[in-house]
Amino acid sequence: MSTIHQNRYGRFMSKLQPGSFKRNECWIWAGATKGNGYGNFRWADREYLPAHKAAHQLFVGPVPAEMDVCHSCDIRYCVNPDHLFLGSRIENMADASGKGRLKRGRGKKLPETLLQEVRRLIALNMTPKQIEEATGVSVWTISRIAAGAIYGERRAA
């Protein structure tokens, strides 16, 4: 283990709530947090990472740029590597939506990546129900996207 890695590891572990290191339980981040409720860890001089992403990099390995680090426990301040998994942004949003963690009220827009995925699945002739199961977007919203009534111009069938 390199000296840099040892220093990061030591700093990281010092930010955990004492006694929260049980293998199957959440490791609670007690360090700095961002406004969104996720932990914030100084990875390098001017580079900060979400604490759960730093945990993945320290204990599991690098996180590809196109991937999110997701929580199986749905606890934002958990950094237990056993509770973390990699997923695409679309998979992460679908997981969050399926668990009711996305707050989308009237007039709120879908993230662009999720909208593009819905459009791609519509083009593959998947049913609205299949798309809902894959993305977490409601059948009603999917039908409106397909009809061109929201998120763009009406498309010819």
C-alpha cells in the first residue's frame, strides 16, 4: 500500500462515526457533508469526492467516469463498501425512482440522460409498462413523451 493510499485510508477512517464498522451495517460518515446530504472527502489537494465514491475507490477499486456509485441501503451517509455498487446514471435514477426517492412534482423535468433512455426504449418498440419497469418513469409520462406532448415536438409514427 503506497504512502498516499495509507494517508487517504487513515484520514477516511477517522471521519467515520466511532463504532460503526460492523461488516453488515452502515458505516456512518461523520465528516463534512454537502448540501445534498452526501459525505464530502478531500481526495487530493484540490479534489473532493463524495464520501461513498471515495470509499469505493479505497476499498473496491477505481470508478469509471461513466458510472455512479450507488447505495443498496439507500442511506446517503453510508460508506460501507459492501453497501455500494456501480451503476450507470440511468440505472441509478431508475433505482431511486423505483424506491420513491426522486422528488418530481408538477412541472419538474426528467434528467436529460433518463429522457434519452426513455426515447431510446420507445424507439425499440418496448411497451410503456416495460419502459416503466426499466427506468422508473411512469407509464403516463412515457405515453406523453411518445406522443410528443411533452419534452419536444410531436413525432410522426
